[in-house]
Amino acid sequence: MAADQEKVTRFLGRVVADGGAAMAGLCTSIGDRLGIYAAMAGAGPLTPTQLAVRTGLHERYLREWLAAQVAGEYVRYDPTTDGYLLPDEHAAVLADPTAPTYAAGLFTMLQALYGAEEALVEAFRTGSGVGWEQHGEALFAGTAKFFRPGYAGALVPEWIPAMNGTEQRLREGAEVADVGCGYGYSTMLMAQAYPASRFHGFDFHRPSVEAARRIAVEQELSDRVTFEVAGAQDFPGEGYDLITFFDCLHDMGDPGSALHHAEHALAPDGACMIVEPNVSPDVRANANPIGRAVVSASVAVCLPCALAQHGPQAMGNHAGEEAMRRMADGAGLHHWRLAAESPLNRVYAASR
């Protein structure tokens, strides 16, 4: 084999950079969990001593952490004052959970995914699955934390209005099923915006349902929100004006059956909102940061979760719109369209 040494060197640099980013991700997770980014946000330049006072953390560890943040260009450093600055633009991504750009939840998820490596290695050898419930709590909390900002920024102002006629029904009073609701943030965002409607969150994962119930009580939404342990193929109720699947249909072992059950549970003129990752079935088209992150997540959690359910179809998260449309059509949802799109998601409207 006669390798081009220039290309070898260039690719080696890419791999080392990726390894460095993976290592730095631990520092990002620590900064988020300990509130260091939040303490720096809007504070101007801080010395390690000042940051230690603000956070109550050990100064020597903070100085080392800040050095790593400067190396990653997350934080700026002024040697004349020994001051470290988190720019406002970076704070919007790392320090403000209410910002639609907040992305720190990604690093919470990684705690669990790296911890599942042994189980994934065995699954590669045997073809078995790794169930959602086999992961650590960090995956459940991190997934909710990661997706919530994007849903908060787009679900009510953009996605629901794009579902023809659905918004008016929600304002007047509708019944909604949120399937695969996890911690229920999507359910509760809708409930806050449409108090005349009733919202029912369903998930097969009991710890997530219990967390959703606690959050609903904290947000004083229990009068119009319920959460129940139930699968996508057998969740109770019928006559739903809207049934939603937020970034979960591709995780199911039998997504066709889930859509078939949804079709039976819809009101005569109801609709399904199906939110899926904005990636392509053409693997070449995913050679970009979002595509890489999403498809890598499919290897780590989406496909193994589906295979663990022993269903007839483990899709992965990049099967593409045409595959989803055919599956919906086979379930009796013959009307299909792309309703909205963001850099991370594609939102489909499906009805009879």
C-alpha cells in the first residue's frame, strides 16, 4: 500500500483534533454541571480567585479548567489582568438553559453513552440490542435537557402553526397524545401555550414518566397534563386531535405499528406531528457537524434501542423522509407533507 503521506498527516491531525474534542467534552460537562459557565455569564473578566468565590469551587481546579477552556477557544484570557472571559455569544450556548441555542445537554448524554461502550461492543458481536433502560440516568436527563431548548424555540411559534388547522383547535380545546414523551418537556410546552386543551404524555420508560409528573407539578400544569407508562403500540385513548412523536419514532422496534395505532387513535380529522432528525439517507450528505453527531448517536443509542425491542424494523435515525412516508402510508396515514424544518429537525404532518 502506497499511502500519500501528506494525506496521512492531514488525517492524523483530524483524528487528534477529534480526540481532543472528546477529551474536552468532559471539561464542558463539568463546567455545566457545576454551574461554572453560569457563574461566568455576564460577569466580565474574572480571575480564578474571583471565580472560586462566585462558585464555591477549588481555585486550583478552576485554573486548570480555565486553561482547557482557553485552549478550546470557549473562554478568552487577558494575561495582563489574569482575567478569563466567557463571551456573551458563548454563554448563549453553554450557560442559559432558556436560550434556544443552549447545547450543554449534549455533554450530559455523553456521560451515559461512553459508559455503555462494553454493552455496545457485545451488541456488535451478537446483533442484540441495548435497551434505553440499560443506560444510566444521565442519558434520560441529558436527552431531555438537549432537546428542550429547540422545542421551546420552535414548537409553539413555528411547528404547530405549520400544522394546518391544528393551532386553532388547540386554542379552542383539543385532546393531544405525546407519544415517547420522555421527561415531558414537549408535552408541557404545548400545555403552557394552549390551556384550553388536554395533554397526555406516554412513555414506556417509568423513570422518565415519574420525572415528567414531578416537573408538571412544579410547573403547576397538572390540571391539564397527565403522564402514563404506555408503549407506542398500545397507549390508551382515542379521538385525539393531535398525536405527536418528538425524535422518538426511529428509536422504536416497530415504528409502523406505532403509526398504525396512532391512526386508529386519531379523531376523524386529527393529525400526527412526526419530528425527526434533519439528516439524509445518503450517507455522503451527512458529512457535516450536525450529520456526524446525529448519525453517531444512531450507532450509540437509536439503533441499539430499536433492536432491543425485537421488532420487525430497526430504522436508525437517518432512514429519510421517503422511508417514513411509505411507513405512514402503510399505516393508513395517506396524507403526508413536510410542515417545517430547522437545522436539527424535520417536522412532518401526517393524516388519513
